[in-house]
Amino acid sequence: MRLELAGKAVLVTGAASGIGLACVQAFLAEGARVGAVDRAPVPTLADGLLAVHADVTDEQSVAAAVGTVAERFGGLDVVVGCAGISGPVGTPVTETSAADFAAVMAVNVTGQFLLVKHAAPWLTAARGSIVLLASDSAFTIAPGMAAYGASKGAVVAMTRALAVDLPGVRVNCVCPSVVDTPMARGDLGAVLDDPAFPVQAPEDVADQVLYLASARSRTINGQAVLADFGVSARSGFPA
């Protein structure tokens, strides 16, 4: 399928590793021009890549990063919000501090909001597309991940709100199950290597993102695409 992304101006946050880096590589492979935004250094990949340092929890930093990419490329066609943290994993809600909860919300929710807020004028002019990273944890949650699940549920709800608030701009989110990234490795370790445990590659998610970013998905707006190997479709009924 031809996605017709060649020459498009794309901005990706959380671009230094994991899903964000896979998205950067996939857009570059399609011939897009990519602004790669992260607090960490972004690998040097190819011509057409513009690496920009920014903290998604800081509004001035986000506004400056968006402006830098948009001005360099003469606008923005696609914005992908991949920046995210897991926060406390395996920690009961009674032991989760308000500071830890707020830190997860600041990156996973406020960071997405600030990205869209400052990219919106450019995307409106281009009738562009936004893809945000949520998670299957917005729908089914493991014990000890209240902060993470709440943040991803907020991204799903915000996706719908943004699709309503930004006429002419398509806004969707992808909700993958566990993805083999450095963050997931740090949280789950060797569990990811269990053949019985279904795990996605970052490239799997990047494929979903590119489709939603492209005009091939022009009828899809305000949606959360759940990609979890069908796990959530199975009833808990003992039969």
C-alpha cells in the first residue's frame, strides 16, 4: 500500500528510542522529513532528520521545539506524540505518592496536550494528522499500575476531544499491548522473552502510526486503535 508520505513534514516526540525512534525510522523510509524531539540525544539516521531537544512537560520548551521544526520544514503535516513514562510499576495505589502520580500525568497527558496545542495552527493550515500513543492499559490494567492506566485512559479521552476541537485535523491514538522497548525491558525484564507472552516490536506500532498518519486512513478520526493480539476480546467466563 502506498502511504504517500514522501515530502511530508513530520514531528515525533519521544524520538530517541523505542516506539518513537521506530516511527522516525519508518517515516524517513517513506521519504518524509522528520523533526525528532526528545530530552535525550536522537541518533543520527539520515538526511531529512532534524533533531530537537525539548522537555514535553515544559510549555515553553514544547512551543520552541514545534516552532523550530515547523519553520525549518515550512509547516507541519503530521505530529506523533510518543513521549511517555511508565512510572511506578507493581506499586499499590495506597503506596503511590502524589508526586509519582503527577509525574506520570505530566509526561503522558500534559505533554501530549502541549504538543497538540502548539502544533495545531500548523496542522490546521495543512489539514494534517495527529497520532498519539496510548496503551491497552487504557482498557485492561495490571495490578500496581494505576498511574499509568489513568494516564493512558486520559489520552484516549483527549483524542476524542481533540478530534472535535480541531476541525479539518484528524486525531487518533494507538493502544498497543506490551512493546519490547528499553522502558518495558526495565520494568518487566526477562518476562518479555517468554514465548507464551505476546510482545510487539516497536516497528509493529510504527506501522500502525504511519497508516493513521497517512491519507489512506482519511475516514478514521477520534479513534483509539487497540492492538493487543486479541487478548481483550476474550471473555473471563469460565468455559
